[in-house]
Amino acid sequence: MISLLREIPIPKEIDSYVLDVKNENSYILLYKGNKIEVSEWMHENKPGDYIHLKIELKEMNEKSYDSDFDSKEYLYGKGISYLAKGKTINKIYSYFSIYSIKYYYISYLEKHLSKESLSYSLAMVFGMNTLEEDLKDSYSILGISHILAISGLHIILLFKIISFILLKAFKYYKKTIPIVFLITYGILIGAPPSAQRAILFVLLGAINKKGEVPYTRLDILSISCIGMLLLNPYQIYSSGFILSYLVSFVLIFNRKDSSLKSAYKTYILIYFSTFPITINMTNRISLLSFLLSPIFSLILSFILIPISYFVTLFPILDYGLKYIFIFTNFYLEGITVYNLCITVPSFTIWKSLFYYVFFIFFIFSIGMKKKIIPPLLIFLSYLLCAININILNPFYEITYIDCGQGDACLIRLPNNRGNMLIDAYNSYDYIKSLGIHKIDILLFSHSDSDHIGDFEKIIKNLSVDKIYAPYSDINFKEIMPNFSITYLKSGDRIKFGDIEMEILGPINSYIDPNSNSIVLKFKIHETKYLFTGDMTKEEEHDLAMKYGSLLDSDILKVAHHGSDTSSTKEFLDYVTPKISIVSVAKNNSHNLPIPYIIKRLEEYSIVYKTYECGNITILESFGKVHISTYR
């Protein structure tokens, strides 16, 4: 991605102005016109402080697969040019900052509001969505996540309330004071993009004339969108930005009357208009959402928004009003847990493009009052294919997940006949993005955290049939005491669909837990795969002595992230891989992979590293093998 922001050299020590504070471990600096998001554990900085600090720039994470979260796009969309680690040396001076009003008031609310009320206050009044992830998912699954952000509805409600008070109390009819109030409010809460959009829309509406020709609501929406993109073009990558304007467009386009029937039709139109975007947030569709969501959207909008402002202005009301938030959370989480949900794969840019072509064709047919059955069938057929794309996949698919400094590999049988996960570090988001709802086999090579990582998320959110672990790793009985685990040793075999997997190690019980890693080998058609966990030279030697040339494999998952504790020449002479895959993070604290180990592997094979390639996927079908990388 080419950055449109003005990038400048950042020295290791700087004097800079604290623009805003995110939390006790993070703040935003303004340095020579650039925003820098700094991580510093338990800092004491406040907005307005001018500080001297040591700073170390961090690389923004790159995407590892199509629907992966792109931190660069996200941060650039917020106008942040750099990420950094910091250490404050001293505070030089403290200036007045408009952001300090928000900072001190939030600090006050943290002491006087319940956890539930505070979360909604931060989301709906200050534009800081700090609700728990499960609750955010509940809102997204039901298609009402727009309630959690400052939107046009919030701002228009405020505008009308202020106008009403001024009219009744002071007989004031003009729009000047309400608009000044909204602009001041936007500045005080830190001018989050969602508030900027809503206030700009209201402001343009208030000055809605060009000579004698008034602008339409659609004109105002378009002008505000262009204005926001001129301020920061990267906002186009923000799902919040896109959703905000899509929903606003639908509301303007479909403005009929205020009847419940019309509101329901509008909701359905909003749901399908935003489907490719919202589905990427949760990858689940609630079968009750069509019934419940329009009602929730109306009720919660006109209850939660006003109550959030009430408890923010008058925290003493929290003693009674907090129970509304508690009940709302309990009810929403309950219905999304217990109602029927369909798991749906994420929409890539191309899937989304075709979706909107068919959807617009269908809407156009309705508008022109033409026959709607053919375009409806075409649209629904495409939607069903997109949702069930896994069934149409004819390939054996082995994906070495770019999970950072750990291991995770997903193996998928053709036509969605089964899924197997070997190790689980930072793997859940990718699995979820594929629309997978069941893992047939979850195999852990050993119990190190960089291999079991996401096991709780996976077991909680997916159906897991069988769990395997090495017999000599006693830690699993403490880590997963309530799960049925089958323990494996050398000589065991497991079946995964039509693939028979042979467990080669561990042969013995070793003192080093890495040496107790499961080593397994399997064959798809004529291609042989070898997985090695974090095994050490000691286990490699025992395997070489026992199996010799039987270790021969085409594709090797390199042991221990390319460390010099394994990948000996003795072992590689027997394996003779054609392709070696190293799962490793860029600039990791262990300085892996070791250069001479990579050089040794290159004497035998082509070497792929996940931090360079992103996800590495091998497709097999009809005797053909194709390897691809995301980057």
C-alpha cells in the first residue's frame, strides 16, 4: 500500500505533544504533523503534556489472507502514521488541551458508573466502542451494530432535543446555537470519524441552499462523503465509514412513511445492502434476525441512546438505569447463543463485487416494476453459492497459517468433507473467515502456548470432534482437565477421511518438553507431508535411527520455527524435502529463523517463511499439486 500520509524520519528520542490518551497503556502523539500511536505500560501521560521520550517504531502487521484484518488500513483511516513503543523520560511542560476535558470526564465516569453503563457511555457518547467482543458479535449477528457507534441518528436526536429546549425555554428558532453545540461536542469527544460524518451531514443540511436551488438529502450525503475522503482518503477502507454511508443512502433512497411495515422493509434492504461487510465481522447469520432485528433496532435506538446520554450527564442515575444495560446485554447475548445461526465464509472483494452486481440488478427490477422472479432467483442462487462455497471446493487444501511466532496448519478435505487443525496458535480468526463450523480433528504437537494458543476460542465457538495430544506431555491434563483427549505415541495411526496418518514420534519420554512433540506423516496421492512440532536434535536422532529412509517426505513443516535446536543434517539427509515451510514471525524476540539453518534447508529444498509469504496453501486434486502464497 502506498501511503498518502506525510511520512518523516523519527529519531530514537523525541520531544512531542500528547494529543490523546487511549488507555493506561497507549496514547497518541502529535509529532511534526504526524500522529504516532505509542504503547507504554502504565504510563501517566495526559492530553496536553509535552514530553521527552525514547521511541522505537513498530512495523504494522500485513494481511496474511484476503479477509484478514489490515492494521495499516485501519490506522491510516484514523490518520495514524506510525506505531511505536515508548518510554517517557520526563514531562517538559503541560499545556491546555481540548482533549483533556474528555480525558478527565471519562476518568470521572470510570469511578462513578457501573461497567455496563460505562461501556455504552463510551460507545454512544464518546465514539469509543469498548464493549466485550461477545456482545459486539451479538449486535453484528443481529445486524444492529450501527447502534453502537455515533451516527446520524445520535446527532439528529441531539440536534432536535437542543432545538426543542431552546424553542420552549427561550423562543429561539434559529439553527445556529444547536449547530455550534454539535460542533463543540464533536471536538470535545475527540472528533472520531463517525461523529465527523454525522455532524458534517447535519451542518450541510442546515445550510442547504445554493442560490435558489436546495440540495437534496442525497446531494448532502454525497458532498459529506467527498469531504470526508478529501480529509483522509484512507477512510474508504474503514468498514464503519462504508456502513455509515450505505445505511444513510438506503434510508434516503427508501424513505416512505413511518409505519412498522415500511420500517421493516427498510431494515431488510439495509441488511442485504450491508451483508458482505457485516458478515466479515462475525461470519454468522442469525435465522431470527429478520424477525427480531427490526424491532430491536427501533427499540434499542430510542432507549439506549437517550439513556447513555442521561447516565453520562447525570451519573447518579446509574443506580437504576444500569439494569437496562445489564438486561439488554443478557438478552442479546442469550438469543444469539441459543438461536439458530448459519456459519458463512467471508466475502472477498471479488465476491462482494458480484454480490452487488446481482443485488443492484434485483433492486433495479423492482424499481422499474419489471419481472422480479428471474433476477431474484439469480441473486439468491449466487448468495447460496457464496455461502456454501466450501461444498464446491474439489481440492485437498493444506494451509500453513501465518499465525506469528507459533504454529497452526489447517487441512481440509474436498467438498467440505472434513477439517483438521494441527496446532492452534492465532488460528481462530482465519478458520472463522472460511465459514468453518466444525473441526473433526484438533491435534496438538505439544503444550507450549505458541502451539495451543486459540484452543479455548476454537472449542467454545466451533464443534470439535476429536482432540489428540502426545502421551508424554503431562501438561494437557492441567490445561484441559475437562476435555476428552486421546494421547498418541510412536506407531499409532489415525484416520482423517481417506487420509491415514502415521504417528512417528515421540518415541520416548524426554526431559525437554519440545522433544515430546508429535511427529506425524501422511500421504495425499503421491505427495508426502511431514509435521514436526518443536522437536529437538535428540528426537530427530531417535527418529533417524528408528525410521531411516522412511522419513522421506516431499513437504516438511520445519521444526521449532527454524531454530538451531533441530533441522540437523542427519535428519534432513533422510527426509530430503522438496519444500520446507517455516512458521515464524518477523523480527521476533528469538531472532528466528537462524540464517545457517535456512541455508542448510535451501541445500535440500525451496524454503517458504510465513512472515514473508503470509498464508501458504497447497492444493491437491487429480494428481496435481499447486502451492500458493498470499504475499
